[in-house]
Amino acid sequence: MRASAGSDRLSADSASSTLPRRQLGRYLRDWRTQAGLTIAGASKLMEWGASTLQRLEKGQADRIRTIDIQELCRIYGIPDELADGLKGLAQQAAVKSWWHAYGDLIPENFDVYVGLEASAQQLSSYQSELVLGLLQTAEYAMALNRLGYPGDSEAELDRRVQLRLQRQALITRKVSPATVDVVLNESVLRRVVGGAKVMAAQLRHLADFSTRENVSLRILPFAAGVPLGVSTGPFTVLEFGTDSKGQPIEPPVVYAEGFTGDLYLERRTDVRRYDRAHECLRRSALDIQPSRHLLRQVAKEYVA
């Protein structure tokens, strides 16, 4: 469990902890940097004080005007498609539990989660149907994208897959890689995606990944039944590290992906509940070494 005192204070008491505004701030900060502008330089172009832009980039702005976001997007050279997503983020209410409905203010192809994931220092995840995106092979990801986006061209499908693979740098980079603690339901191993050859390669990939120091991978076998007594569905708890004083940089967030939208939870009671769920699933799962053995065993069955 995480050190909760500082996290509780940040999540419960700080109005600046709203996720949509933090995501908006992240994107604006990154694009300002890419444009080669300092806080002072960009603020001058907006005829703002530097502190106004700083608050916006930290997700602490009390009031955000869509017209200001549109102007910042123009100054930074942000593409229209992405700018529409940022303006949608700016219009989200200040809430602790956010349901991001696809196509509602924010365009469906604007991925809020990826920016959040890229900032995480620790991810605790349970996956009941599919391999976690961060651990997918190119072939497995391509098979899913062909089904999910049947109207896309080969070039567009390739772009989607490459973006997914680029996300894996979060855990493979040499400097400060994120820690990942994953529980996969055995059904993930048995559900065929892309054919037997693709599955065999994917399971070997998982087994190899599980040897990394920053990756813990456990399999929840069918024999474990339903440890929680209910089905949680897939979820990921993201943590963002601490500052020099040991305080959370940002409050932890629970991400639960849905078919028509995604759920983001920040209330400390919600985060604690998912923490406890993940711990229960870990206890009921196979240990790391037996999990690795099962992955390699099932991989062999696919190519036998």
C-alpha cells in the first residue's frame, strides 16, 4: 500500500487535483517546450503574467477559457485534431470521479490515458481479458487493432501499433523506468488473439518481460475461482512518485477502460478499494516463477 497521509490530503483537499485539468496542463507544457518557448515567452504572447500560465500547466487554474486554450494551441502549432481534444479537457467539470465518454466534448480519437500513463512511476494492474497494452507484442496489438478499427488503412493501423509500442519505453528505459505490477487472469492466456503463432510469441514475450527487475507478473489461475466474490473488470492504479519532501507529486488515479468511455477515479476511498482488490488478486495468483513457467508452458501448447 502507498504512503497514504500525503496522498489523502492531496486527493481530498486540493481542488487542483482534477485529472482533466492536469492532463490539459501536461499537453500544453509539452507543446510549449517543443515550440521552444519559455514560460515567460509564452506568457508574453498571451499578455499574461507568468504565474497564470504556470497555474494552467500545473492543473491549478481556477477558471479556464476555451478561447485562451485555442490561442495557446495556435501559438504552439498544435494540430487542430489535438486542439479539439484540449479544448474538450478545458470544459470538463472539476470532479474527483470522471467518466470520459467517447465523443462527448473530447473527440473519440483523443487518448487521455496515454498522457497520464507516461507520467506514472508505478502501475498496478489487473487484466481479465487482454494483455496489458504496455506488454503487448506488435503482432498481438495489430490483431486487436484490425478488429477494433476495420475501416483503417494499413498505414493507419501501423501507426496505431507503433504508438502502442512506443509506450513501452516507460518500463524499458534505462533511467527511472516505471514499476509495473500486473495480475493476468488465466483467460488472457487462453483467449486466442491473432492465431496460435501470435499467441505463442506473446506469451514468450510476457515470460521474458517478467524477468525484469521493475516488472512483477502473476497469473490468476482458473483454480483460484473469484477471489473478490465479484468481477472488477480490468483496471490500473497509477502512481506518480513523490517530491523532495516525500509528498505525492500527484494523487493516485484508478483507470478502468470501458467500451463507450473510460472511468478515472481519484477519491481516496475509491483508490483504496482498488488497492485492496489488487492485493487480494495478487495473493490468490501464482507466484512470479510459477507464473513464468505457466506462460512458457502454454506458449508451447500453441505451437505443438
